[in-house]
Amino acid sequence: MNLLKLVALTGLAARLAAASTPSVWEMSSFADFIKGKFEGVSLGRDGRLSVAPKQNVLFNSGQPVIWSVAPGPDGALYVATGHGGKVFRVDRSGASQLLWNADRPEVFALAVDPKGVVYAASSPEGKIWRIGNGKASEYFDPKAKYIWALTLAADGTLYAGTGDEGKVFRITAAGKGEEYFATGQSNVTSLLLDQQGRLLAGTEPNGILYRITAKDKAFALYDSSLPEIRAILPNADGSIYAAGLGGALAKKVQAAQQATQTGAQDGAPATTSITVTADAGSDLKPPVPDPAKPQTATTPQAAAQTPAATASPAVDLSGVEKSAIYRINADNTVDTLWSSKEENVFDILPTPEGEMYFGTDQNGRIYRLTRDRKLTLVVQTNEAEAIRLLRWNGALLAATANMGKLYRLGAENTRGEYESPVFDAGNTARWGKLRWQGAGDVSVMTRAGNSIRPDNTWSDWSPALTDAAGAQITSPNARYLQFRALLTGKAAIDNLSAAYLPQNNPPVIRSITVLTQPAATPTGGAKAASTNTASAASVPFSVTVTDTGDPAPVASTGTPTQTLSRALGQQLLISWQAEDPDGDKLVYQLEFRGEGERDWKALRKGLHENQYTIDGDALADGRYFFRVLASDREANPPASAKDAELVSSPVLIDNTPPAVRVQSTTRNGRVVDVTVNAVDAASALRRAEWSLDAGAWTPLAPLDGILDSPSEQFRLHLDDVPEGEHVLVIRVSDSGNNTGLAKVILR
């Protein structure tokens, strides 16, 4: 069994564990550890924590985001940023200088030619600028709202991917350019020239990767299930890597909008309004637009008429694939190498060894994917996003957002720290031993608290625990626990577990219900008996007719009296609703007590069902209370077992019908007067009626006008009774629906 996979992986599973048995919080897999915080620690696909490559800040732009990084022929780096529209030059030592400041808030794309000339694209409503010898001049105006991507061909031709009309421009000299291909999409988000000099263009919002071979001629190389092709990279074997994702472009546009609005408030010349919508419907990918139909572009004037600029955030659909990395092979077949429902991949960097690095928006993480698709979290920058990756002077560089920095990954750290996610025991728990497997210099500290997020109400970190075979957790008893592991040198942790014993909670009995039902089973809660006898009892005699016309043989002489049987007896069904917060198995005891009695009498002990039946005649008429006692003693030792009880509302049992007595009867011609007394021993009378000659029942009121007592007197006056003999029946019912009858012969 792997140790740190949380036998109670979640708080719910912890609550379902038997309270008498210590549970174990276990973490051992990649999925377990990836939810924590990493400082100088790597995570292998097999769930192994180790010290990560050392990362240091090569360059801090002081800007919120670095959009693009391009190496120059002199070994320097050129860095484009937002939301101040700055371009920097960074030399090998990390020293930097501001090369150019655009009049637009964003510089999304850069390209550097072999002579060190820098091409920078500003947005929104921007242009492409040529920066050489420290001077910037306008190079080309595509008259597009956004310029997302730039790439240079070997002959010096510059290609630009734009939005929001999704066009690619081919630029051969200053002021000389043409529309090279209209994709029919909204945005061209990435560009690449493959090894044969063919232009590849990734688009949005339909995530189509085009191979453009000539003006207005292209082939749809791949149609992704995700809205955007974010990055395109060549592979040494001729295949192409592409990153597909949803929502990244919306983030860019929103950032540009916010920067534009800020600039307008500060008196800057940029006043463009930007409107972006994201449909979070059932289909993450929008319908494919028809390239034959002209795409309507929102002009700056039209956009400016909107009362307020709005930019929807990136679409975030939990449980839906957010991003993927594809390999488009030379024969146009496509393999999905990696996908995620939690993270967006922003850039990919293949290696000569056939491996790949990629950066995501989850704390600026950088992953390594091997040929056999084994994933390793190499390092976590703890920035919002790792936007760009590149090799530079033998080191791996990562450009980040919020803040816009360049991180350089070098040799291994001498020390790393991992902080686990918070574990919820479901209730106040008593902590046991902490154990782990690994190698090298490892120490672990713990802390505990009763708020779901660690705050100043939590305990301090405990002294370091160094005994991997089992060290007692010294943090106070609490509901939540967290650990922090310190790794030094070549240290590693394969798995870790923490034992705990949750506090036992008492059972809860929510209700008791007492009902009557036909006696279909023997009393005492036994299983149902055969109903053949009951069926036979309900058919006291039969008549047989033959088709011969002859009478059936006579079995006996005389005329038997037909007996109409009384309905079968009633049972009392006593049921209750009970539960245990810890999920422990419960055992019940059912008791009863009559009104005025002192002691409870046990009906049944050791019940595991939550209902019980008794014969309705087993209890004499009267008011009774039923009590249910629930215990979790079968799941806990005696010292920690918990009980609960609940007493029902009073239950009236009334099986005896009222006694109905005719006190007097007088008849004068057609006028009849009858006086009747009715008395019930257990409950109040509820209904009185009379019937003449088996006719319809007519309600009868008592002398005091209200039928509400166990004893009532009635007087029936009939004005028009025909001459001759008649049968008058008085029927009175009590609260238990028992009926008493009296018959009067009128002559």
C-alpha cells in the first residue's frame, strides 16, 4: 500500500473511516504532491521529491509581464514587456538597458535579424517598429488592432500574425508589405518557419494550425479541440510541436485593455477601447467561421461608442481540458503528448535528446516531459505564469508574468523546501507517528489548526523530525494538519504518512415514527409468514356451479350460517432515523413505557435495523412512549464509545370500541325519538351516525353540540317514519377508529 495517498484521501473519506481504528494521511503519488508549494524542490512522475535545479533572477523588468524574448547575434537577449510597452536589452551578465519605449502599452512580439536589428510589434492599434543603432523607426503598419506574432525568414522577409481579423502579413522592406493569407479566424497567435521554409500559423478561436505555402494558399495542418494554438516549435526529426489552450488570448487582451485605460487616465495618447467576449457554454471551442464570408471588424470609432470597455476573463471550465501539447508528425498524423484540466501551457522547448520543457500558469511551473511521456515538475518559480522558455548560453531561461522576470536555471540547489496541502481529518484528531521513505538529509516539521487555511490561530511549526521510521507528531490535537519537508543536497522523499485518530462523535437520532399496518408478518419483527392461511380465512365458503345442470353432491344437510370475518389484526411499526457522523456501525435498543408508569421496558436489544414491529394487541389501551437508544460501541472501545437516545411523542393505543346503549325509544305515529349514551374507555369520541333500514349514514350531533369527550349523550328525533317495522342503527366511533353499534327495532 502506498503511504501518503490519504486512506482518507479527502475529509469525506476520513469521516467514513471506523473511529476505533487509526487512519492514515498518505501522500505518495505525483497527484498528491503536486497540490503543495515548492521552493527549490522538483517532483518526479513517480511521486519523488528531490532538490530542484537552482534558479536565480537574471533580469527583473519591473513590469507586470514579459511577453516575448528573442536572442541576438551578439549573445544578448531582447525582452518585450507589458503594460508599459518597454523593450530591454540584457547582456550575458544580466546587465540591462532600456532599448525602446513604445507609445502603446503592449509589445507582444519581437524578432531579431542576423545583424542585430530588432523588430518590435506594439498593440493595440499599433505598428511594427525597426530598432537599430539605438533608434526606432516605423517599419510597417498592418492597420490591425493587435500584432501577436513576428518571425523572420532567412532572406530577411518578416511575417506578422495579427488580430482581430486573423491575417498574416508578408513584409519585405520598410513600408512594403502585403496581406499574405487571411485565415478566417479572429487572431493569428503564433508563427513559425519550418525546416523547409514553409510558414506555420496558429490561430484563435478555432485552434487551427495552418501551413501557408504561398500567397492566399494554405493547408489546415491540424484542427485542435481547444480554441487557441499558442506556441509552435520545430523538432529535430521534422515533426512540429504545438501547444493548444483556451483563454490565454483573452488574458492578453484584458491586460492590454487595462493598460490602455490606465494610460488614458495618465494622459497617455492611447485611448482604444477593447471588447472581448468568452462563451462558457457546453462547447469550449466556438463554431468554425466561414472564410468565404467577410469578417466584420469593430472599428476604433465603433468601439469607442461603448459606454465602458469590457474584457471577459479567460474561460475557466472546471473539469474541461484546458490545454494540450501536440506533435504533428511528418505524415500529418497527430499525437497528444500531454493534456491538463487544471493548467494552461504557455510555451514549449524541445531538447536535442528528445525531451521537452514547458511552462504553465500554475505558479509559474516548468515541467520536463520525457520521450516515454514521464512528467517531472522541474521547478516552480512561484510567479503567476511561465510565459516563455529558451536556451541561452547553456542555461534554461524562463520569462514570467506578474512579475515580469527572467529566471535562469543552473546547477542543483543545495537545499529545497516543500509545503504540503492542508489535510482535513474531518474532526478534531489525535496525531500519531509521522513516517516517510527516502534518502539523504531530510527533516520534516508539522503544524495544526482548526481553520481551513493556515493563519495566526494555527500552532507554530514543530521542531524538526528526523526519524523516518516513525516520529511522534507533537502538534496539538486539531482538525487540520500540514507538514513542511526540508531537503538538503541529494536528499529525496518517496512517500510520507501521518497517523491520526479522529475524535469519536456520538450518534444522532433524528426522529421516531409509530404507524399501524396490516399484520402481514408474525409479531416480534420476524420474517413474513405464508399468507395462505389468511387468504383462506377471508373466504369462509364457496359455491360451485357445473355445466351439466345437475346439482353438486351434497356434503351435509342443513343450511349453514355465513360468517363475515373481521379484518386481520393490526401491527405497530416503530421506525426511526439515526446516523453516526463518523460513519460507525450503530446498534439499537427499543423500549416502551406507559403513561403513569415508572420504568422503561425493553422491547428488543441488539437491533441493527432501524425498525421493529409488534402485535397491535400486545399493548392494552392507553398512551405510550417509545424510546430508542443508539450506540457505536461495536466500532469503538468502551472508553470512547458514544450513545444517544430519543423519546417519541405520546402514542395513543385504542383497540376497544365505544359502548353504545339505547336509553329510551318512543314512537308516536310517524314521529320517533331515541336517546342514546356512548362511552369509550380509552379515547374521545369522534363520529356518530344513524341509518334507517340500511340506508345512507346521517351524522348525529351530541346534546352538548361538540363531539369531544369519551362519554356523550345523543337524542335522535325523526319526524316522518313510515308505518310498519323498521330497523334503526346508531354507530359511534372513537379516536382509534373503533366503532360501536346499537340497534333499535321500530314498530
